[in-house]
Amino acid sequence: MLGSYVTDNQQRLPFVDSALFEPDGSRHWDADPTDESRYPNELPAALRYYLPNLDIMQCPSAILGYPQNDYAISYRTSSADNLDGRPQNMQQLRHPGGNWVYNVDLKYLNGRRYELKTKDEHYANFLFEGWPLRDGQGEYYLFRDFLNQRDDRWLTPHIGYFNQLYLDLHVELIHSENFHGLTDDRPGD
């Protein structure tokens, strides 16, 4: 699906502005990502011609998704507004020092040209110059299962594991004790 989109769109990834993230950085778990009139740049609208149906965006073992009571999407998307609710294109992700800001690998779906490049996390001068890009898929995701947290314990949809689609379009089942998730902001059970 994503590979076909890139091929048909001059080697560019789609621009996705997620319904989940609000401009103030908060999350809107009741947002309906299938409402194209309200969210014209959400994943279902951006990939409408490439998705046979939306079931592909729903993990059968999902523990979190949106809208909250009837998941249309249960994967976290590396959207242009990922993390902070501010959609950013490549030019907006430039560091004043000439390289790239930290979020460059967390906002892949911002209409950029598709390339297997990731930030060089070993670059010592990143505070002053940002991160240069290096060849490779990196450790970040295009999509991955949502994770959640209750009482300082990470919950995953696959009993300690989660699926992640990488930039080179391969999927990996990942086990990690050092999760970085996006929680539903509710207190512990």
C-alpha cells in the first residue's frame, strides 16, 4: 500500500496530519480518523486509493486506538504532527545549524521524498548543528502498535511485544523493556 503510493507520487511519502494530535500537543482519543470532511489529511484520506479497506489499520490484539470505543486506527503513525500536534514539513524540521532537529525521524509522513536515511544519533555536535542524516532505515517507525501504561507497567498488544513497520517497509515484532509509548492519559486501573 505505502510502496504503491510512493511509486505513484514521484517518490514522495504522503502528508499525514493525524486526528489524534491537537495543535496544543494534547491528544483527542475520540477523534474519528475516517471523517474526511473534518480530517482531510488523516491516514485513511491520504491513502484512500491504496487501502482496500480500513481493517488493515486495526490490530486484532489492539489495546489502544482511536476513536477510543471503536478503533478505526490502532497503530501509531509517524505523521507530520506526531508527538506535539504541529505538522512540520522537511524545511520546518531544519536545525538552525544546518542539519535536522530531533523529530526528523518521528515525522516521516510529512510529504518528504522517500529515502532510506535516518539521523546520525552518534553525531557529537547535535546541540549546535542538529543531526546529519546517514544511510539506513533507523530505529524509528512509519507505523507501530500503540502501547499503553498502567501503574508504571507497559502494556503491549502481543504480551510484551509490539509490531513496527520500518522505513524500508519491513515489519518486526519487537520486545523491549525500554518502551516509549503514547498512553491514553488515564490514571492507572
